[in-house]
Amino acid sequence: MHTGIVLITHDKIAPAMIDTAKMILQQHELNVGLVEAPADCDTQAKVQEALLQLKQYDQGQGVLILNDIIGATPFNIAKQLDNSAVHIISGLNLNMLLRALTYQSLPLQELAEKTREGGINGVRYAE
């Protein structure tokens, strides 16, 4: 059983991140959902789309939502889904996504912590 992962991002970001993760992990399919929220989207329609993604990817352990920018439309959509079975992390980067996919078998709280650490630790000055 895996903890669900759903990406809610601006247009084209989530598919590109998922395609890159597939290439790096050498997997054809990943257990991750996505919702794209272009700047001019109907946010209530996107909330409904995200609810469907949560239902699809929640296997009983909850869902980790990753989004690109805190305070932007995708974040605001995610916040409308916030409950005890959902954790939201903003500031999506590739290291964060790879960490989430690698540790997807962890319970939601542990997965959220590992994912956040992966995102932070992946940001470094090149020496």
C-alpha cells in the first residue's frame, strides 16, 4: 500500500516533472496524480478535479499534495482540500518529487517529512 501523491501546479509543470521522474527512475508508470491550473482556470472546477485525483490515489493512507508556489492558484486549490488525510508541501522541485516517489510506502506524515527534507537538501550552491 502506498501513500497517494498528487501534484497541483501551474500549466505544464506537473507533466514535465512526472516525465522527468519516470526517466530518472526508469519507470514507465508512476503512482502519482496531477492537476494543472493555468492562470485563467476555473478554480472551483479544478478543486473538483483535484478531489477526483485524491479519491483515485488515496489507498487508505492519505495523500501528499505537492504544488509549485505558495500563495498562487495551485496552492489555493490545494488549501481547499486540506484535511487530516492530506498534507500539502509547496515549492515543488525535482528532488522533492523523487524523494516522495522513493518513499511512497511510508505513512503520510513520514512521507511529508522525507519529501520536504529532499526538497530542501536538493538546493545547494555548486562548489
